[in-house]
Amino acid sequence: MIEKIKLLSATSLKETTSWRRHLHAHPELSFQEFKTQEFVEAQLDAMGVTEIQRMAGTGVVAMIRGRNPDRKTVALRADMDALPILEANQVEYCSTVHGVMHACGHDVHTSSLLGAANILHQLRDQFEGSIKLIFQPGEEKIPGGASIMIKEGVLNNPAPQSVLGQHVMPQIKAGNVGFRRGLYMASADEIYMTVRGKGGHAAMPHTFIDPVMMAAQILVTLQQVVSRFAKPAIPSVLSFGKVIANGATNVIPDSVYLEGTFRTMDETWREEAHRHIERIAKEVAATLGGSCDVEIRKGYPFLINDEALTDRTRQWAEEYLGAEHVEDLDIWMAAEDFAYYSQIAPACFYRLGVRNESRGITSSVHTATFDVDESALETGMGLMAWLAIQELNN
């Protein structure tokens, strides 16, 4: 079976690359993936996949049924949305949508899953069970397309016994993949604060209540949430990336606006940390004569890779690629809405290498120069098809 899949992957690479380039050139933002949805449906229809339905507005779900289709179901997931980034690459498939770019590899994920679907559809009489294909919108934006698809029943009728997802990683060279069992990615919450005081002339400090100094004190004090309230064994990050005072050299404003993020891997501590953040911000402001409005928007949960499933998929990846092409991953404090699937069903989220230093393909995701070595598509679609069949046979 390995050789069949590898042959089909090799012969499909040109077409899969064309799919990826089309998607890259025509990116769409979260929950606006209307043309992407139509493109995915058209490719599935051309393959002969007949069970196709829309979900979560711009999502697509399809079924490939093998022999004895009710025996077991495995779900394969790809995300489809792009980011609000102006592409800086000079390539023939550069984004044609100003200020929108596939800078996180979702074009690779979608085209790889289409490629895997093409392989699996051709081999459907050679495996038992069913494969559910999930083309998901809105991974980059709260509440996350995964949460909406789950609410609409994507994990029902039939319910998959396992869910697999892959994501590009430019730190890993093309041809390699990475796995981690257990806790892998963090929850992510957004923090919005408005520190309120009383503005005035900078030369007359006795006449104003300085929100700039209050904001500075709040930022410094909040760092104790992680350093003094969190258990050292629980990974936690509290960072603020946006501070707007909007005064001048001699003008103290009435308010200061802040935005930040809190990330961790423990739900009990997550809720406790929210309370500490709000309490400290308000108390510091009040002590200095002002006030602070705090809004914490709860984002994605932490992502946990089922240990037994991940052990199996890693072993099968070594069989397919060779052990030298399978790497260990460390905990990563970024967030992914694939986490919603992992909270409900046994799930494995692994990494697809796309790096090629000799060609200068080294940029990180979420940057204007991100690109991939497209040979990774052959690895991506073939491995996903192989893992799905092996999991059905397990």
C-alpha cells in the first residue's frame, strides 16, 4: 500500500501544486472563503466524490466510503482562511488580493487534503471504513471555524474515532514531519484594557491623574501573574503588544488603551489567571487615583494530542518516510482551533516541513515573505492518505 500511495502522490504532485498556487493567488479572510469553498467543491466533484455538503457558512465536508463503510470513520482536517498581510514575495503565484495573503500555509493544508482525497478516492475499494474530509473556515479568528463546525455536527453522523490534522512548519525542512504526544499548543485569550485618568499639561503634574504612568505600572505588576501566581510546571505567557496613549511631549491624555494575550495549558489555572489579571489592573489603577476597564475574550482551548493515537501515527510516519525524516516537537505557546477537535475526540496534530535553505525558503509563518518548498505537498498528501488508511485498519 505504501508504494501505491507514494506513486499516486508523485503523479499527483503537478496538479496538487497547481491547486496550491491557485489558492495562494486568491486568498480569502476568515469566514469569507466563498470562492475557496467553490474551488474545493469543484475539485472534489471532478474526482468523483459525491457526498459533499457545506457547513459553517464557508466550510466543506465530504465523505469517502471504502468497503464496509460503517466499520470505522477517520476525519482529516484542513483550514482554508488567509491573513490580512500584504505579500512581499515576487513569485508567479503571488497574492492577487491586496493586503490578503496565505501567510500561514492554509493553501498548503487545503491542497494537501485535496490531494489526499484524490488518492483515497482511487483506493476506496482497498480499505474498510470511511474517511471524513473537513475543509474548515476561520481558523485565524475567534471563535474559530472548528467550534462552529462542531456545533453544526461535523463530528456526528458518522462520528469519527480519530481526527488528524497537519500544519506547515518552516523550521522543519521539506520532506520531514514532526510529532508531539500529549500537551502541544496553548489556549489563547485576548485582553483589552482602557486605563482612565485625567489629562492635562505635562508641566503641571499636580493637576492631572496620569493614565500613562498607571498603564506602565499595570503592565509591570501584571507580570507577577505568571511569575508569582502560576505553578512553575504550568506553561504560561502573558504579553501585551499594543499600547496607545495618544498624548504628546507635553500633553497627558485622559486614557491609555492596551491589548494583550494570555496563554496557558491548564483550564483551571486559565480561569484563575483571568481573575488575577482583572483584579490587579483595577486595583493598581484605583490606588493611583484612576480606573481600568478590563475585557478578556476567551479564545481557543489548549491542544492535546492523544498519546496512543500520536504514538501510532508517528510509527506509521516512520514507516512511510523513514525514521530519519520524523522529528520530535517541543511545546509551542501558539494557539490553534484544531484544539476544539482534540477536546472532543482522540486527535493528532502534526507538522509538515516546508523549509528549503538553499532556495531561501526560511521565513516564519505570519510574515510577508512566507513561502514553502512545494515538494512538501507530495509528502503532505501521501502521508495523510497513508495515516488515514492505517488508522482505519488499526
